[in-house]
Amino acid sequence: GSLLMGEHYKGHIIDAKAYERADGKGSKYEFYIHREHGSYGAVTRFFSETTYSTQEEAVKAALAAAKQKVDQGYDDSGAVEDLPTPDKGVTKG
């Protein structure tokens, strides 16, 4: 299964998705960002291999990471970006 959450943030639309790992050991996330108004800019996809113990933790982390990307600026050409994994194993909430 998966958990979806969307949010508007500083003129962008964030769609976050958390889903179970294929091995059943925790959850990971991906998110998509696109500009809200007056642009035909591509949707940019980001994904993380970091493992969270629940989908709720993973989707919250995805929204936080997406907001950070908007704040820092990102390549909105439609590229797919693999986010760095801070550590191995399941993170604590």
C-alpha cells in the first residue's frame, strides 16, 4: 500500500507519496514538485532510499524535504533527482 499527501507551498504544488519497501522492512518516499500558476514547467520527481518505520513518518519527511527543495531552489526541467541517504537502516521518528 501507499500513503499520499499533497500540499501547496510558496507557489508550488507538492505531491508526496510514501510506500512500503519491496522487502516489507519499512517505508520510503518520493515526491513531485511543480509550479502552481502560469507555467508549463515540468513536474520534477525526487525520491529517497532512506527507510522509515511507518508510511506516516515517510510522508512527513517527504513534505519536509520538498519544502526544503522549494526554499533552496531546484532544477525544474523535469529531471529525476535521487536524494542522498543520510544513513543505513531504519530511522527513528
